[in-house]
Amino acid sequence: MNERRRTNRRPFKGEVEILEEVRGQSSTAIARDISVSGMFLMSMAPYQVDDEVTVRFHLPSSSCHIEITGQVIRVEAAHEGVAAKDVGVALRFDDADEWALAEVNRYVAKAPRIAGVVTASNDRPRES
């Protein structure tokens, strides 16, 4: 499988508030990981590719809540053989204040790398 990420991705286990209703549901989700370009949300909500979603969350490295609008670019549905941590949606950040992206970038720069995963176009996977 070819790695398409162009930015570093780091673990982030934090509650994320979904600020608008998607198909009649508003909710919260748990983030699995984050980069300056997006995040993966562990959620069973009925998202579809191209849904626009605004999220609000708090990074451990920041004193402010961060609010960012993004687009669902991948949906991982629950089915047999799929781990719960892999069910959810990949969200690409589309609209964010510069300071919010700077806060995300600061967190990503300091957080531990995700082992066994290529996280940037020039990184190599680490052995677990």
C-alpha cells in the first residue's frame, strides 16, 4: 500500500466535540491520531465521504480549545475482523485559523511518533 500522507502524524487520544449535526446526529468522538492536515476520529456515526464537519478539541500542549472545519475523506465501517480503533473517519482539515494549526503543529512536533507507520513522505517505518 502506498503511503499518501505528506505531514507527520502522531497519537492523540482525546475527546472531540462534533459541532454540527450529521444526518440528524450531533456527537462526540475520540481522536486516534492527528497531524497538521487532519485527524482520525473513532466513531460509529453515519458519516459519508465529503461530509463537512467542524470539530472542537483540546490538545494537552494548549490552553485553548481548537476549532477546525474539515472534510471526511475516508470512512472505515465496522465489520468482522476490523479492530474497534480502526472504525471511524479520516478528516482532512480545510478551514482553520493560523494559530489553531500552529498549536496542532506544536503538539505533533513534540508527541511520540506512531511506530510501524510511515508518517511523512521521507520517513521510513520503525520496527515495533
